[in-house]
Amino acid sequence: MVQLRNSRITGTGMYVPPKVVTNFDLEKMMDTTDEWIRQRSGVVERRQVEPGQGPSDLAFEAAKLALADAELSSEDLDLIIFSTLSPDYFFPGSGVFLQDMLGEKTVPAIDLRCQCSGFLFGLNVAQSMVATGQYNNILLVGAEVHSSAIEYATRGRDVSVLFGDGAGAVVVQGTDDSERGIIEVELHTQGEFRDLLKMEFPSMRQRPFVTTKNVEDGAIYPRMDGRHVFKHAARRMPEVVGSVLGKAQLSPDDVDLFVFHQANLRINEMVMKRLGQPMEKSFNNIDRYGNCSAASIPMCLAEARAAGRINDGDLVCMASFGAGYTWAGALLRW
Ligand code: UT7
């Protein structure tokens, strides 16, 4: 029988730009209120880059912290996986920016575009590559600069109040320790709902690939059917958590900490309720950073570790839901 190699997260890091944008700041830009944003989403403030900064700049800071935490240097890396829906350039991907910043001349870098599930999709790719023995030291980052492409006006308020800029990084390494590591990762996609949360233009489906009408219509900004997304997220996340736990013959009661994507605190409250678990067993930072898409989960992991909420031997369960639709669950013994 082929013996597959186990992998575990050996380092975490996160970085957000210093500029804070509060709900009160948004009140001055659009028809919204602090009360509406807090009550409907749980967001109180978010971070924003200065023009000229891209997701790779944020990723670089998070990556340095994750590497230091893992006691690795960038020279030790075999692979970089960069998950983002808001890349520096249309092409090449943000992974090549990060690779250059880290000073690693020819280490391969992969960009993954799986939106808010990008971190867990990346974790599965990393886990599989370690399992086959192809790579042993993998840097996985999620980083987003949403603020450059959301509409800070009443027309875009259902989206723009929710999102923030940030980056989270982890190091995934092979391990011979059979007691610890990534136990399960399960991925799902449902493309029939691709138009319910999207940023459509620029689009290669039309010529020219962006028009003045697209700009005037605001079609260059993300569009979302919030209620539909909410309903599906609140159903799919507990479903996938149940599935990964079931495969490992474990129950929600066995989990030490739940770390979910940070799209809406009400979604996460609903997921915990459906799992029969108290909110105190979950880690959330949406109040301070908003929805940072692919960066949300690794940012939470880094903060939860720094706060002593994740310790060696803890069972950590993660889940995400986002555009595509994509959703995923993962279970690991820290
Ligand atoms: O990370 C990717 C996954 N994304 C998600 O999971 C997001 C899922 N969806 C949501 O989080 C929620 O649906 C929202 C927070 C986006 C919206 O909350 P909701 O409770 O579903 O509100 P709604 O869309 O039903 O809108 C209620 C009202 C509407 O006005 P009317 O039609 O009742 O007069 C909206 O126009 O709230 C209005 N509204 C706002 N009002 C003040 C929408 N956005 C805002 C705003 N400020 N920013």
C-alpha cells in the first residue's frame, strides 16, 4: 500500500494595513448607518491599503511572520500558493510578486482563484502535494485588496460595507507525527450560482473587455444577491462541517475551536447553532477587519494562536463559503 505523508500547519502570520475605516466613516460616503452594518453583519471597522499597495505587499508581511513562526527561511520553501480574488495584475498572478519579494529565484508559485474558499482549497492542494512527496515546505497565503474595486456609494452599499483588506499566511509541512496534522479537507463548487456573487467586468467574453457602459452601470464592481448567498452559506457550512467530522468519526463536541470564513457574524452564529455549539467555541474577527475573503481564515488562525485559543493537540475545524458558489470544510489536530 502506498504510504501517504501527513502534513501540518507549522506557522501562521497575518497582516493588515494600518488605515482603519469605521462604519461612521462610511456613513459620510453613502446612505448607511453604523447600526445597520453592525446589526446585519457584525462589522465595526475594516482596514484599507493606500493606493499603490497590492495584495502581494500584504501577503509579504504575513508570509514573513508565518515563516518565522515555523522557524523556516524563504530558501526552505518548495512551493508558494497564493489565494486571492483581487490580484495585483490581471496576469501574471500575485504568487509571482510574492515569490520575487521573498527573493526566491525559481520556486514555483501558484495562484488560486476560489474566492472566499480560497484558503481551504489551497490547504487541500498543499496537503495533496505533501502527501505525494512532491513538496515538503509550502507557503500558503490568502490576501485581498478589496478597497480598490468596491463602490463606496449608496449603489454599492450592500457589498462595500462588508469587505476589508488583509492577508493571512500559513506554512504547511510534511510530518512523521501521526497524532497531529491535517485530518480531512472537503471541497465543493456549485457553478450554477456563479452570477449571484460576481465581479463580471473586465470580461474576456466581450470586446472590448471593458466598456464605458460597464463603468457607468457600476458593473465593474462586485454584485451580490445577499439573501441567496446568506441562505446557502448558513446551510452548506454546517453540512460540510458535519461531513468532515463524520469521516473522522468525531462530533462537534470533540472540536476545541471552530474557525469559519468571516462573511457575516449572523451566518457564523447560525452555523454554530445548527451544530449545537456555543459561540464561545468559535473565533471571529469580522468586527475589526470585515470580510477579507481568502485571507479571513488564515488571519483568524494567526490571531487565535496569538490569543492562546489554539494550542498543540487542539482539534480545529474550519469552514468557508463564497462566490462560485464554493464551500469547503477542514479538520486538523494542531
Ligand atoms: O464572502 C462571500 C459570501 N458573502 C456572504 O456570505 C454575504 C451574505 N449576505 C449577507 O451577509 C447579507 O445578506 C447582507 C449583509 C449583505 C445584507 O443583509 P440582509 O439582512 O440580507 O439585508 P437585505 O439584503 O435583505 O436588505 C435589507 C434592506 C434593503 O432595503 P429594503 O429593500 O428593505 O428597503 C437594502 O436595500 O437593507 C438595505 N441595505 C442597506 N441599508 C443600509 C442594503 N445594504 C445596506 C447598507 N446600509 N449598507
